[in-house]
Amino acid sequence: MLLLLQVCKLATLLRLLWHLSRTVPQSCPRPSSAFAWWFLFSFYLGAPRTTMWFWRSRERFSMEELRHLNEQLQKATVITDANKDFVVETLRSMAELLIWGDQHDPTFFDFFMEKQVMSTFVRILRESKTITAVAVQLLQTLSIMIQNITSKHARYYLFSNEHINQLITYPFDFQHEELLAYYIIFLRTISMKLDQNTVSFFIKTNHDEVVSFPLYSEAIKFFHHEEGMVRIAVRTITLSVYNVDDASIRKFVMSPQVVGYFENLITFLRQQMLNLDGLVMEAARFPESIQLQGRLESAILETGDLLYYCNDIINAGIPALRTLMTKHIMHLIVLPLLLPAIRLMGDGAAVPLGMHLSTLSALYFLLRLLHIVRHKALVNNIGASLLRTDLPSNPSRIRTKDSEPADNASDLRSTANHGAADNMTEPEDAAAPSSTPEAVDGREALLSYLLCKDDKLVMASLCLLVSFLQNEALDEALLDALGILPRRKRHKKLLLQQLMGDRSEQDGDHLFSASEQPDDEYPSEHWECELQDEVLSGSATLKNRSQMLDALIRLLCRRPPQCAEVLWQTGWLLRQLLPFQEHKISDSRMSLLDRAYSAAQKDLALELTDCWFDLIPAVLSEEWNVCRTALDSPMLRRDSSFVLMPRTQQSQDDVPRSSSSIFVGERMRATVKVVLVLHQMRVLLLNGSLPEKAPLAEVSEERSQVSTSATRIGSEVDLANAMSCKVAFERGKERIVYLLVVLQGTSGSLLLVEEITSKQQRGVIRVTAPLAGSDPRVDEKHPTWLHLRIRSPHQPLGDVSTGGPSRSSPRMKQLVDGRWTLAFGDAEACKNASSFITQQITTQTNNVRTIITSFLGESAQGLQDAVVVEHSSPP
């Protein structure tokens, strides 16, 4: 339609030009053809920024064009819907000219200053009133100019004369999302240019004291806005202000008129934690909900960003602000919210309304806080508060149905002086919980969570201990009181105490600690004043260390075993505490580890009877290096959010032997990981070092008629030992094929081959399948039919042991195993085919067992022999 209008317009102009040329008298000079065509296209194309009269045009990037734009703005005394588009285009064009002039012609900005265009901008904003489009364009124009203009002279003019402050404090209608977005961008753009020289343009002072800072005051009003991008921009603006090295600015942010922002910030963070805790419980009730998982992931990211933001504020270099933030975090989050949810509690304590937090969420938030923050005063006060027993506790802590923290804690206390318990199973209920409140510190609560039956609590408490140990700001005396001081550091501490002679242990702890208390720290007293002397005494720390070792050993040897990540973290912690290369581990603990390893070997032997046994050597070789690396350095994930995510996969014991091969493969990989962790821990305890590669034996490979490397579809093979049968690739269409079994070492395949009529005893491979897991069975009703199970072609990637995140995609888990049904000429041929395939599977299994013999104990070896004999019997 638009094209048709343009054509009609052109035709009309042509007729007009022709008519004029015919009606001009003969005595008058006729217009030249060139002039006529120029006149035509001038009207038709309408060249922008071109003066029609006298046929003279303005260059786009010229002083004349800038003057013209300024004149148009001056004439726009009233902004209406009729001329708003013109004003918007003029503002946009002027920004382009000024940025171009900043790079090519400084006189452009001289003209801008001479005509006081910034005052015109403010006037236009006031005249536009409710016309949002003009305000949006003006904010965008100024943001572009501030960001792109490189001349300090020009930038200082933009910031001068209070024009920017007038725009910042203008009462915009923030109900319009687009206007709010450009306003926040405008503030953020200004904040990126703040330094010691420019900050003076945005403040008002009285007797050398800052009394007003609109950029900061207006920005913090949006710190809790519902839009995430707005909140992020506010954090950027405030951090830019805190990083300005100006004493008056740092004093202003601590002034009574704006200092409440920090308390509001921590209160907002606390509310986000409570909201996240609610989402965690809701997602646990509906683990299949994708929408809930998306909301949960967004909430985890938001709380993580807020914690990083708080850490950036603490590290901004403002001592008073650092102390204030430490105080608010301790008194608004740690003491009233996190620690009461972690510590064991009695029934008589009171909790403020709306301050209930689950233990799992409390552990997660505390480990995230320790993982992010490295401020000595805050970290040490968290550690000291965790060890105190005189703090109020939370009676409404949400317990999971399987957690038994009080009983496990009492069991550890009773066995601390006698080494680990001989039984590696979970302790039974020692006694009914008392109705009177019991003073139990957070350390004992963490020990109880390590041994409870809730896998998420186990993982969260373990990650918290790793976070304590990895935080360099935590005082080593506190690590010793928690029972996790590394053996080398503890040896140095004991040596120092011996050298000091008659001085007290507490004095030794002061000298041993690398931290000194600055004058501005919170609290003013040292954190040791918050603890009783008995907590830091040598006998108490030795007892705590023994309890921690017992808990970690029992967790490592737990049946059924934990997921690989739990075992890796536990093994790493044990490596920090145990004196390797020195046979000082107690016989009871070593016996516990030996029995757990023997049980894991039996589990591995059972995997030799399932459908993925042929991959066990490859998985052992691959996971050996992964486990070795994990025991050398903690593999603590960056956000540890996996402890909060709902678990939808099956546990290791819930996977039946007849289930999908995907789950069986994941179980096999999980079993291999458990065996490797226990094997490597035993080697480290006895020898102190690990070999570079897994100790796998070699097996002699018999030459097969068909090489496994030549079993690709379409390859030509010999049919000398093939078995003739029928198969239907499509419904109702049977084909005569030959079944060929190929075995070489641990690799085996089943081949269906079609005969090549032109070549005698030669055929082409049409279908292949793995030999392992084929499980041949003769049909009971049709003795000439042979059923073969065909496992999934996708290799297992995940870990289905308790608490472990599975890496297999949902689409892969929906795959079912295939099935071949082959029809032989008679029952005898079918039976012989079944027996031959079973024999080849047995040979393949023996080859795999020979390779992994160092990971199979004698009992597991005997169990495997019995299973093989049973499996080899005819069906």
C-alpha cells in the first residue's frame, strides 16, 4: 500500500512538471531538464536537513546544523503530543553532534556551553510534564553524552551548575517501567564517572561537611525494587560511591540521614533468606515442578548476589562502615536466625514471629557467608558464637523425618575417649530426648548432622566444615576448638606452647594467632572474651579433634555409602586431620575402614553380573584421577546450591537389577567411586602416597575371527562360525540373517549379518549390539525363539548414590532397553546359541575381573565365582 502511494505521488509530480513546461509562454526561458529533474526529486525524496529555498543544503555534522537544532529547541516552549516526536528527534540528533564534535571539533561543545543548552534541557523536561517519551529521550541523551564524551572540560561542564542534580531530583513518574529503566541507567552512568575530582559537582556542603548527595540518596530508594536489574544497578551505584577516596563522602554515608540503608539492606537480605527457605520446602514437596525449580534457582542467585554485595561493602575501605556491617550481619542474621536453627534446642526457648528457618537453609547460608566473606572480625565472631552454649536456640527448627541429631551427638560424646565405635552402622536411639533444654554448642550439632540420615544435612554440614577450614580469616585457635585444625598447624602450635614453657595456653593461642584486633573492629573486645576458657583448653580441643575424627571415619564408612561428593569432602578433611606416613590411626578406626572397603568390594563384584560390567575398567581408570584430585584439594562448588535443590533421582539401593540400563549404569559408576575413595584412603593411611594411575592388570587377548574394530555397520565379515536365524526389522517382514558373536579382551559385540549372495561365506553387518548385558533367554512357549536384551547406547554419566546429583539428561532416563527376538530353525539350535552367548559373556566377565582384581577382595572373589556358576547354568 505504501509503495502504491509513493508511485501515485511520483506520477502526480511528473504530470505537474509536464503541465508547467507546456503552459510557459514562448518568450519566457524554459527550465532546463537538469533543473526540472532536481526539482522533482527534491520534493519526492525530501532530503532531511536541507534548506529548500535557494537550493542550499546543510551538512549533517556541522556547526550550522548544531545552531539549527538549538534554535528548534529554543522555539519549543510548549511540549505537546503534536510536537513531542520532533523534540525527541532533535534531542537525539544533538547528542550525535556533540559526541562527534568531542572527537573532531571542540568548538561544538563551546557552542553548547555558550548557549547554555543544559538549561534548555532542564526547561524542556519541566515543560514536558506528563509526556514520558520526551523525559525518556532526555535521560538517554544525557547518559550517552556522559558515557561517550572523553574531554574532561566538556564533562565537567555537564556536571556543573547543578543541572544534573536537578534532573536527579526531578519527580519522575516511575510507574512507567521504561522511564524508570532509563533513570537508573542515567544514575549508573554518572556513578561510573565518580572520582575525587567529579564528586564535588554532585554534593552540597555546609562548613566543609556534606549535607546532600542526591545521586546516592535517590539511588538507595530503589535497593529493594521488584525488578532485579534495578537492584543490580543500585548496588553498582552505591559501590562506586563507597570507592571514592574522599573523607567527606565516607563521612556522609555514615551520617544519620542515610546510614539506615545498611540496616535495611541486611533486613532485606534476611527476608530473602526466609523466602528462599520457603521455596526450598515447597520444591521438596513438588520435586517434579520445573517452575518451582526455576524460582528456587533465581532466589539462590539473588541471595548470593546480596552476600557478595555485602562483602564488597565490607571491603570498600571504610572502617566505620565495615564495623557497622559486621554488627548488622551478626545481630540481624547470624545470632537470631542462623545459629538457633543449627544448634540443638530445648522446648523452652522463644523465637520471634516470622523468624523460623530450617536447619538445611541455615547451614547453607552460613557456609555461603563463610565462603564469600573474608573479614576477620565477622568470621571469628561467627566461629566463636557457634561454640557458645549460652545463646538462645530455636524450638521451631524444622527437622526432617530421618534426622536424629541429639542421639548422634550424645553417642559421639560418650565414645570420644574410646575411639570410633566398632559397628559401622548408624547408632540407634540412645535415649529419649529430654524435655528440659540442653546446652549444646553448634560444634556438637554439626557432628550430629554428619551422622544423621538426612543426606542433605550431611552434605551441608560437611561443606560448612570445609568452608571454615578454607577461610583464611578464621583464627586457628577457633579451628582447633572446632576440632578441624590441620595436623601441621596443630603440630606448630604444640611446639610453640612447649617453647613458651611456663606461659599459659591462652597466651600461646594469642601468639599463635596471626590476626591482631584493629581499633575499629566489632566487637571492641577480642572474640576470645566471648568463650569460656575450657573451650580453648588443650584437653577440650583434643577431645573435639577425636570426636571429629570419629564422625568423619564413620561417615566415610557408612552403609549404604554416601554420594561421591560427600566421600571426597570427608576424605579431604581426614587428610587434614590424620598424620599420614605415621601409623597413628587407631586399630578400631582402621578396622572400620577395612570393613567398609570389603563391603564396597562386594558391591563392585555384584556389578560384574550386570549389563555395564565391560565398562568397569574404563570407569576405574577415569575416576581414579578424579578421586585423587578431590582428595588433594576440596571440590567445594562455587555456590553449593545443590544441597537445596530437590532430589528426583532414585537412590542407589532403590535401583532394581531389572531396571533400565541407564540407572544401572549410574549405580555402577557410583559404586566405582565409593571403592576408589576407600581404596585411596587406605593407601594414603598406610603408605602416604598414591600411584599416578589405577592399579589395573592386563589380560591376554585371544585373536578373534572378527576384530572388534571392524564391527561397524556396513562392514564385510566372514560367516564361517555364524548361526542362521530369522528376524523382523519391520512388522510382518522377516529376513534370514546370521548371528555372530565377537569377543576380544573386555570388548564384545553381537552382530546380525546379511549374506552376500555374490560372495560365498561373506556377509554385511546390518545391526550391532553390546554383548555385555544381553542376557539370553529361550522363550518358554516358543523354544525356537531367543530373546536378547539390548542396553542403551548412551554411557552412564551420573551418580545415583544417596544425595548425589545425576548428570544424565531426563530424555536419556526415559529411554528403555531394546530387545531382539531371533527365530532359529529348531529348538536345539536356539539352545546352542543361548549357551554360546552365555559362555562368551562369562569369558568377558572373567577378563574384566582379571583386570580389576586389585579392587576385589577375597570374599568378593568367592561371591563372584558363585554368581558366575549360577549364571552359567542353562536356562
